Amino acid sequence: MPAAPFLKWAGGKGQLLAQLEPLLPKRCQRYIEPFAGGAALFFHLHNLGRIPAARQDGGCRAMLNDANAELINCYRVVRDAARLPELIARLRAHAAHVSDPDYFYRVRAWDREPGFTERHGPVERAARTIFLNHACYNGLYRLNSKGHFNVPYGKWARPPSVFDEANLWACHHALQGVELRAQGFEAILDWAETGDFIYLDPPYDPLGPTAAFTTYTGTQFREADQRRLAEVFRTLDARGCRLLLTNSPTPLIRQLYRGYRAETLLAARAISSKPDRRGRIPELAVLNY
């Protein structure tokens, strides 16, 4: 069975795969994603066999990184055959309470407790993250300034599915040979090599003052960060990496990547709390090939 993202993620690229497809390389020696999120493009390329099953030098075939440590913890647990059965059991227990908002808020409050990561092990935290992600409002992942998950309980016509066991096993197989890191995006300068295919999908530059949604890790991704990312892009370009970046088509982003190939994509905005503000909006794909 093909693997698909097991988490909902703001800005997830599942809906854009058909538009991204003509822009993607047919093969790559190694795939790197510094802003992994739901990893839709990674799973897509894996399903198509475009990421090598192994490297001749014995190195990792792909690297997924994200500054959100709890997100990367989920990938590590799913990758681990010894821990995945326990994760599935804990998710099954959470799923039995998906229609209980009081249960949701009790689980959400765990990260308010002192010593959250010490009191709750990797599997327990991964199950919590996946459960909250599917049971919360609009499938949103957002942290406040203290690093606490603060999305409210969701509203649906019928209870959502918390997990798909078969897909979790498919993702487990896809993640074999993949290095997982929880670092800032600039750490990519320590890993990237000539010939790597690197997909950069950062928090987007806001299209307007009410469009900003950049708080996935408890800190915001601001203009200074966009400028630092553009410098990293140019450094990797000079190193001989193949680069694809997606962002908003704002004047800032167009100016930062002037001189590179740029293609317009159309994405459905689904994160707004107001249905009349959801719709198709343009996105920019920037390539150096």
C-alpha cells in the first residue's frame, strides 16, 4: 500500500502534488526536507520509487528535519518496528474517546505539566500528538508562546478517524533508511551535498496582516528568517544541490529569489476559521533547475 501523511499539517502539499509533479526530478541521489511538516512530498516520491532504496556509500537515502521536536518524535516512533505496535495500541485507546471534549482537554493539558517530556515517553507523546492533531479544530497544529498546544476541540458532523493502522505500517516502511532530525533549517548547510534534491517548504510569508500563520514551534517565522532562508538557498545552489522552494508570491519572496525560475501554483486555503475566506490562492514555486 502506498504511504500517505498520517498527520494533518497546515500548508501540507498533498493537494499540490499534481501541480508539483512536472517540476520534480525523476530521480535523486538523496532527498532532504528541512521543514518536514506532514512530509507529503517525501511519501509521494517514495511511492513512485524516485528516492533510492539505499546508497552505495551506506549513507541515509533521505533526511527529514523539522524544528518541531514533537513532530519528529512521531516520525521516529513510527519508523521503529519495536515501538509502532505500542503506538497503535495507545491510539486505539485515544480513539475510543474522540467524541469526548473533556478527555481531549485533559490530554491537551499534559504539556502544561512540569517535566512533560520526562513524565511521558516517546510513544505516549507521539500518540498524544496524533490524537490531538485529528481531534482538534480544523486539524491545526499551533503552539502558544510557552510552547503549549492550544488548538481547541474540533467540531464535526461525525467523529474523525484518529489513525489508519495500515497506513502507519506503510509509513514505517517508507521511513526506513531515513535520517530524522529536529533542528533549525540552517543546519542543512552541515548536511547537504552536491546532487542532493532539497525541498524547502517554510512557514509562508503572509499575504496580508490577517493571513499570518507561522507558529508551529512556539516561535514565529519572521521576515528576518525568510531572508536567512534565501541566503541558505543561494549557498546550496552554489554547492550544486537541486532546490525547490514553495512560498507565498509576496513582493518580499519575489525579491529574495529574483533570478531563479518561478512557477505559480494554486492551492486551496482550508485553515481559516471563516468558511467564506477559504478558497484557491496562488503560491510560488522557486527552482534552480
